[in-house]
Amino acid sequence: MSSFATNLKQMPRISHLAGLELIATDGSTMARIENRPGQSGSLAVYNHLGQIFGAITVDAARKGLELFAEHADDARANPGKHPNIDRLLAMVSENHGMLRVRHQFAITHDDTPVATAADDPLNSAAISD
């Protein structure tokens, strides 16, 4: 199994994102993942899953757990420590659910990209959610 840091290197960059929201089927916002230290790794994974699967589905959740690698193992051993991984674990264990991904782009008043603290998710390979 690949490490989380190795998996992050294979994912698209997220410097253009301020964050993303996970939207339930009823239209309510279930969660927001921001482009900041401690969340940028989760943002990269969820962004990637949204691009590949079109939404966070049960299949996407399974793939996400693979991508989180050793952090998924830690989340299984310590429920509540990694809420962004716990969400995927719940979807897989219930074999149910779908969340749409709503991107929030990082732009300034003159439409130039904003440099964020998490321009490179590799700087935040350890996640804390």
C-alpha cells in the first residue's frame, strides 16, 4: 500500500481552491474542507474523488480510504480523530450515501489566484482534520 504522502504527489494541485463544500442530496451543506494546514490533504483527496467519480459515492469513499492510506488505519483505530475520513468510513460501512462537491475557488477582487498557506499539499502530508 502506498503512503498518504506518495498518494498526494499523484493528485492534482489545489492551490486554486479556497475549499470545498460537501452537499447532501437534500441540498444541505454537510461539511466544508478548507485549504489550510491540517485540512489541505483532505481537500486534495476529496477534490480528486469529485473529479474522478463526479460526486462522493460509496465507490469514491472506498477509493478515498485507499488514498488516505495510513491515516485511514488511524481513523479506524481512533474514531472522531479524522472526521473527513470518518465520513468515508461511514459511507462504506452503511453502503449508502452520496455527496456532491461544490468547489470554492480562491480568487481576489481582480480575479487573480490567491496564494494560500497550502499551495502545495505535500507541505501538509500529515493530516489532523
